[in-house]
Amino acid sequence: MRKGLFEALKEYGDSDHYPLHMPGHKRRGFESFNPYNIDITEIEGFDDLHDAKGLIRDAEDRAAALYGARRTYLLVNGVTGGILAALSALTCPGDTVLMARNCHRAVYGGLIAADLKTCYLYPEYAGCLMGGIRPEAVSSALSENPHIKTVIITSPTYEGFVSDIREIASICHEKGALLIVDEAHGAHMHFSGCFPASAVEYADIVLHGAHKTLPAFTQTGFLHIASDRVDRGRLESFLRIYQTSSPSYILMAGLERCISFLENEGKESFAEYGKLLEEIRGEIGKCRAFTLADNEYKGKAGIYDIDWGKLVIMPHLSLMTGYELAGRLREDYHLECEMADRTHIIAMTSVMDTKEGLGRLVSALNQMDKPAEYISEGMHKFPLPKSVMTMRAAFTGKAEYVGIEEASGRTAADLIYAYPPGIPLVAPGEAVTDQILDVIREYRDQDQDLKGLFGESRDLIKVVI
């Protein structure tokens, strides 16, 4: 009989496997406690997340002061809940949103929930990696579509690539649009000069996944109002809809402890973290069989800056694939990476990483290192599917399941995406083309984990009737 989830988690937590993945606390708590002892509901004296006036409001105000935001809200439904609320608050049903195609699936969920139309910004490509969004592309799209009043992009990307948010925000505001930045992977960037500047300095709403790179529990984050252009009352109304009515006090207390850490130990800890990253990146850069995404990417493919906390390691394909590298790190060295695909792996670091832990990664790579022929392989370009109907109409309408071979020319009724990172190959309401199907087949042949396929053999696609 298969062991239970609790037993499996306890066994993993007691093992020597080192996490090169989120959450950012890296399984290192501030103190030991019995979680059941502090798991309460909204009782007298402990405030209410949906009408914060006491302890919770104090934590939100402290977070706002740390980041320089006009107002900050604690998120316990992850950044996903914040994205849904932000999109709904800044739009009305039927509006068109200008969005980066490489936004997380949560953004697509927000479009479905709020019944919005889309105009896409497509990122450029830097070899096998997806780059950023150029300001010129934003300017051109808003000039061609002056009715668009809401823009949303992801920066940094999953790979740590940052777009020129300052210039993009300036363009948006000049043209009368508000900018939402999904900075879920950049909650740490504000606290050290060795990282890019946070979008809180420039955008209108910024989302942070605290659990991704800070010492906070999974499912927690911050929504920052970063300008006076946002209707706070409308936003708060939607936060009450998209966040649970029974928020976990354990998660909120964890966020407050994270805030205290940043206030009291952040400066010193991030200085040490920056030095450690410089040392680790330097050691990995000496490897002959692996290439580390580094300074050569800045200024190319819309990449304005780079978050050095993401270790994007590309094995030379004459030696092994990214899948094989991640497998060897897991099986032989007990190192668990954040993600892997054919061309690269991502090892996520945080301020809570130890020199010993990251040193194990360097040691493992050195043991596998040897001269290897470099083979360049580009990334699958995003197909450019045609939108046939709105996402909401396709997602909520009548649908059927057809085999992959029969799906060409039909209209998708669900998202199909590789996870991680959760960027759709096709979205509801878009035509399923032969090109999309070819990418799906190739991903399946590589055993990449595709979501949105149905049936026991994962060979059915949900399409509109």
C-alpha cells in the first residue's frame, strides 16, 4: 500500500535531499512549534483579513513600508488570487487586455473569470530560453489599440529575465493604461543592489509570491498598490471574492515572521546571500559541460536585467539533456531542482540557502564535468494561434473530447501547457493548428509533463462543440 502524504513529506523532510526549488524558506524554520496549537479562525483580538484593522493590518502596513508601496495586502491564495483580483478590479467584462503571451496560467484564468479579450505581446528568444518584452512592442500595441487600458506582463520570468519595467510603465501611463506586473518570482529583488529594481517603483499593481524566494509558507504572497491610479475599494471587493473566506492564520503568521526577518536581518542576510551567489556562479561558470545563463544575455531579446538568484544551467546536449541532468542530480546527489526540460534546468536559490547546500550543487557538476561538444538548440517558438471566440465562452460552453489526430482545425476549450512553468501552448477560444499539435506530440515524446490533455493515456483534447 502506498504511504500517505504526511508520511511521505516527513520522510523527505528528514532526508538529506537539498531543495534547489521553492519555497524560499528551504525547509529552515525560525522556530519549532505545533501548528495545530495556533490554527484559529477570526476570533476577537486577531483581526480579519477581509477587513483588516488590527494585527493583520499592522503586518500589511509594515510590508508596504518595506517595499515602498501605497498599500499592501497579504495573499493566502497565492499570487493566483491576487492576479484574479487585480485583473477584475482594473477592467470590465468585454474589455481587451494587453498581455505577454508568456504570462502564467493564472493570468489566463483571470481572463476567463473576468470575461476579457486579449491582445498579445510575444517575448523574444535567446537561444533555448525565452527573453523579455521590449518597450517598443508595448508602445506599438497601445498605439494600434488605443481602447486598451490595462497591461499585464511577467517580470522576472521563470528563468529570471527582467524586462525594462521603468520604460514600459512610462509608456503605459503616457497612453492612459495601467500596468500590472506579475513579479511573483521577484519578491527578494528589493532587498539588495545585486538584483534588478522591483516593479513596485514604477507599476500600478505588483504581485509577489513571498514563498518563492523568501522565508514564507507556500501559498503566501503580497499584492502591492504601487500608484494612486488604482481604485482601492474596487480591488478590495475582488480580493474578498478571490481569497478564501477562511484564511489560514498559520500562513498569515508566517508572512508576518517573514516581514520581521526582512526588517531586522534582511540587510545583513542579503549581503551574505549576494556574496554566496557570486562565488557559486563563478564556480559553475568554470564547467566545460555546462553553460550558465549569465551577463551575455543582458541587452538581448528584450532582456533588460537578470535575477542572479536563478541558476539556469544548460548541459551540452552532446553529453546529456536537461531531463537527464536533473535526474542525475536527484538520484546520485540528492539535489532536487525546480524544473527541467530538454535544454536546461533551473535551480532556484534564496536568502535561506546555505553555502554547504549550494556547494553540493557545484561539487556534483564538477564530478559530472568533462569536455563536451556544444550543441545549440533553439526553444520551441510559441505558436501564434488565431482567437476564434472569447476564452470565457470557450471554457464555459459545450465541449467534447477528441483525439490529438482529430483536433486540427477545432477550437480549444481548455488550456494546454507544460508545468512548470505554466505558459499555455494554446488557450481556450483559440484554433488548434497542426503546428500546435506537432509541439504537443514532441513534448509528449520527451515525456514533458503537459497539462490540459485528457484520458488515461493523455491523448484527448477538449474542444468546443
